[in-house]
Amino acid sequence: MKNIAYSVDPSVQTDLFVCQFGEEACSPSYAFGPHTRDHVLIHFVASGCGVLYCDGQAYPVASGQGFLILPGEETLYQADSVTPWHYAWVGYRGSQAESLTRSAGLCEHHRVFTATDPAKAWNALTLMQEDARSLRLIQMAVAGDLLRFLSLIAPAQGTTAASPAQAYCEKALWYL
């Protein structure tokens, strides 16, 4: 069982503050909760399956998917008894937490998501652990990793085909 967890000083307040992250390979039927948090928490499943229980609903979650827990929600989640999940998680808060979460397409009505590229999403979350071990400005690094992760799970934007000239202009605007 791999279980890595990091937490940081809860008294620090910024626009976006990563307060915990980690990874766990759960044992069969492992459960956590019921529990309530004071921050946004997202889990992403690398393998296995399980169920999130929130607001009287059961949400099945499998490999390549993740789930959202919002501040103040009482939740319980449980790994499958045959194929327990291996997941990573990140918890964050701050004045930008809600808008960033919504920008990633997540809210109380859409709490389970499927990553378009699960390997990239997993790598963004596990990079937090590497950054925490190797960098001096850990909070800056893990906030950047969180933003990358949220961008990878966000619904596709601008799926209409752009002309080469339009694409060039958009890249130039982005650069500026």
C-alpha cells in the first residue's frame, strides 16, 4: 500500500492555497468518512473503482475519473472490495478556489469527471509530491501543479476548427 500525504500550515491565506495532497493505494473496501472539510478536495483515480457518497447520492468512480468534494459537505467514499482504487488527491482553498473549480467544469451538480488524458492528469497530481521534496518554494510549485491539473480536466474549450490565420492571432494574443 502506497500512502503519501502532505499538509501545510492552515493559517496561511492566499488567493489559491494548496493545503493538502497525497496518494494512496487503498486496501479492499477501504472507506473514509463521514467527514466534512473546510476546503475544496479533488480525488483522481489511477486504477480500481469505488463509490463517493454525498448529499444522499452514490456516485460510482472508476479509473480515469475523479470526484469533487466541496467545503462543508459531509461525504464518505469507499474503495471496491475486489478492485480497490489507487488515487491521488489535492485540497485547496482561497479567494480563487471556487472560480477555478467551476472553470474546470466542476460543481455540486457535476462532481464526477472523466479525464481526456488520464496519464497527464495523474502526472500533474503526482508531480506535487516530487515538487514538495525538491523545491524551496513549495507552495508556488504545488499551486502551479494544481492549475495544470485543473486545466487538464477542464472541458474542451473552442472545439470549432479555426483557420490557420485565426489560430496564429490567438497564439499571438496569448503571448502578449
